[in-house]
Amino acid sequence: MQPTADELRRNLILGALAPVERNRLARHLRAVDLKLGSVLYEAGGSIDQVYFPLIGVVSLVADLGGDTFVEVATIGHEGMVGLPVFLGAGPPAERASVQVAGRALTMSAEHFRHDVAVLDGGLQLAMQRFTQVMFVQLARNAACDRTHNIRQRCARWLLMTADRMRRESFDLTQEFLAQMLGVRRASVSEVAGELQAEGCISYRRGTIAIEDREALSSRSCDCYAAVRDAVRAAYDGL
């Protein structure tokens, strides 16, 4: 069954397309659940499907060996999982896995390549804009990890996740948050406790709720706003 018009517009890449182009693309798309922990593709493997998240968070994770994994980027409703397919690159260098459960529209990589080539150009332009967003995020992540403390980075990640979930409450374990930040769980537990005591968030049984977004934003680094503004600028006017 083809996705509904509302589902198509919930992903920013698809929503930026002209209705005619979006409807032609919809013939190859189907809706799927993004289940927590699901691996969408492996480093060094093939990418057979691309995904346009509607809600949820997919993480790109680098395996550094010795059971050490580091997140390099995250993708939500602003993008597509499977960028190497668009770029015509070789096998991916990172694993793509679902860190916050949600829903996405998916199509085969073969159909995606075909549609990029034959549609009127809107899809290619939107994908180019998303590629720029990823460059901004990768640059900011590298700088953020070197210069900002765990508290700032944690606040930033929680705000980004809420934006991608389109709600202020979402399921997230401290284990996953620690992996995203590249720190020990004990460090995340300490920071989360501080943010809860200050009224920024509440945390119970694996569910985090942002209670005071303004206060949480004041504790985040400016990397959150930089990436958010890059997303807004990417699709403005398309």
C-alpha cells in the first residue's frame, strides 16, 4: 500500500518535493516500523534499501574495535538513511542502527537510483541539501566532542531527539544515551540526575520527558542551534 499524503510530507526531503514528483516517488515507497536496535545496514556491506524516517532516530556508528563503538551522526525526519547510494559511493564505513524507535518510508536502492535519474530534479536538489546538512552535523559533532562537556552534549542530544520525535517525551535508556555520547553510563546517570533536579527533564523507567525546554536549551551548547538552523535553511524555499 502506498503511503498517505500526510506520511509523505512528514519527511522533510519528501515534503520539499513538488506534489507531482512526490506522488510519482510514492509508487515505490512503503511504510515500515523502525524497531529499537534494528540494523538497517552494516559497515562494509551493501545498502539494499533506503529509508526516509518520519519519526524516530537512526544512528550512524563507527566500530573502532575492541567493542568500542562511537556515534558519528544521527538521522531523523530531516533526512534519508542510505546517503552513500545517492552519492554513488562504495560500501558504507559505518553501521546504521535504530536508536529511538519510530517509523519510516522505505524503497529499494535500485528504485531510488532510478527515480533520482528520471524525476524532474527536485529529489536530487533536496538530497543535495540534505548532504550539506550532514556535513554540518559531522563537523559540529567533531568539534562538540572535543570542546563541550557531557552536560552540554547531553542537553543537545535530548533536544535533537525531541525535535525528531515531534514530542517532548520519548523512550530512551541511559545505556543508549551513553553510547551516543561516548561516555560511561555512570556519567550519563549523574548528568541526567542533575538535569532532573533542576527541572529540565524527568526520567522514569526508560522514558525521558523534557519539562522545561528553555531551561534545557540554556544548558546545551550552541551546536544544537547550529544544526537545527542548517536543517531549516536547507529546505527553505524548496
